Amino acid sequence: MRTLVLAVLAAIALPCAAMAAPVSSEVEIPGGPAPLKGTLLKPDNAKPGTPVVVILAGSGPTDRDGNNPLGVKGAPYRLLAEGLAAEGVASIRVDKRGMFASGPAAADPTKVFVDHLALDALAWAAKARAATGAPCAWLAGHSEGALVALIAGQSGEGVCGLILISGGGRPLGAVLREQLRANPANAPVLSQALAALDALEAGKTVDTTGMHPALMPLFYPAVQPFLINLFAKDPAKLAAAYRGPMLILQGSTDLQVPVEDANRLKAAQPKARLVVLEGVNHVLKVAPADRGGNLATYANPDLPLAPGVAPAIAGFIKSQTGTN
């Protein structure tokens, strides 16, 4: 009987050991005027050489956890980091230059372009290697962060491969044209908006004197240099030029980036692995296709990460590195 009891206790204890909390620490790298800051999360008892991912945030004021003051409170990047740690993969998630704890590294965040963020991504990859002993680091970019990963990956220096999560497959100018034309309410300002897009794509700033007020948030003068830099990037061409391992991860109920964009990236780089997760939205939560129910998940901090996200990423990494 005593042997049976000990065996039962051992069986109960094993899952508890497997669920030991990951180890979190604050990390930083030089950022010029001030350091760039992030969070390193390692699996419990991680060994030297543990695979490591740098998580690159999407557009706008999005912090290292994936939240922003525009209504996203679900911490998708923090949950992703925790999910990866449970799968034996370390991560660094970061505040972008000019934002949040990395704010002092840029006097004017509007002058931080995607090219600058790509250089920072490579610096974070070097930090990730040093912190874990891994021979290289993976770049996992979400939304606009996927474009940053594609730009950074062209150098190949210290990068294992790319994880493109909800990444666009077309230049942003093409996306904006489609969105503007799709909304009948834009008819009175459409010609003015399209002319502004043409100018920015040609590398020219736009005089906003007399511009309709509804267009000012999009074409505000201070952000135009950033847009010019961004519009010049073609994700599909960058994907075609990349020679390392690439995972394209897309949710089927993503309202911001449709599956068609993932298919474009896959067509541009046939060697990439494409994974479409059914019922997963842009913030990596299980969500319905209807707009109201989908957007409600953005502000719900109690919703977990969709169950297939972290295993898909960790499984791809392990398939490339031969780790278990």
C-alpha cells in the first residue's frame, strides 16, 4: 500500500514540476541617447543554447506586451512569450525605440522609421544570443513587426529565421487604397486621399493646406516621412529575397490582415511554411468572424492566447534546429 501511495504522489508531482514558472528578467541594449528596454523570458531550468525568439511589435503605440492605449488590453505578446516558454523556447519582447520604456531613445517617435526598427531588431537578436548562448535568434514580427523582421532578415547576421505573424503581403499604399475605396462614405474625399498616396509613394511630402479634416490623421505632416519610408517596402519582394527558414502564421478571422496576404507571402517564398489557424484573430485570440464579437476580444485581458499559436511557432523552430 505504501508503494502504491508513493507512486500516486509521484504521478501528481510530475505535472507540477513540468509547470514550473519561467524566469523573467529586464534586459536592455544601447540605444544612442538612452537604452532600449525589454523583457527576457526563459523556460525554467533552460540550458545554454535554448532557442530564443525576439518578438517585434506591430504598428503605433504598441508596448512589449502587445497592448496599446487605442483599446488593445489582451497582452498577446506577453501570452505568446509565456506560451513559448512552456514549449521550451526563450524570448525577448521589447518596447520600440521612442515608445514606453524605450521612449528616451528617440526625441521624436515619428522620426523612427521601419529601417531603424530593423537595425534595432538585429541588435536585440545579438542580445538574445548573448543572454541564452544560442547560436542565432529567431525574429518573430507581428503585423508591421513582420515587415521589420523581413527587412532585418535581409542581412542574415545572427538570425536563425523569420516568424511572420499576421504580416501584410502587399505594400501599405495598396492596402490603404483598397480600404479607402471599399467604404462608400469616403467618396467625398477619395480623390484627395488617392492623390496624397500617389505623392507619398513617389517619395514626396504632401501639402495638407486645405485637406479635408477627416484625412488629417492619416496624412499629418509629422508622420509623412515615416509613411514615405514605409510605402517603399514590398513585403512579398522581401520574402522572395529571404533565404532562411520562414514561418507564415495567419489567423482565419483576422479582420486587419486577411488570409490572402499570407498566401501572397507564401507565393513569393514557396519554401516558407504557411500555417492558417482557424478562428484566430489579429490579436491571436480565438474570435468569431463577425466584427463586433471579434473586436470585443481586443479589450478583454482575461482571454488566453489561442491554443495553436505558441505550439505552431515552437514546433517550427524545433523542426529547424533539431531540438525536442
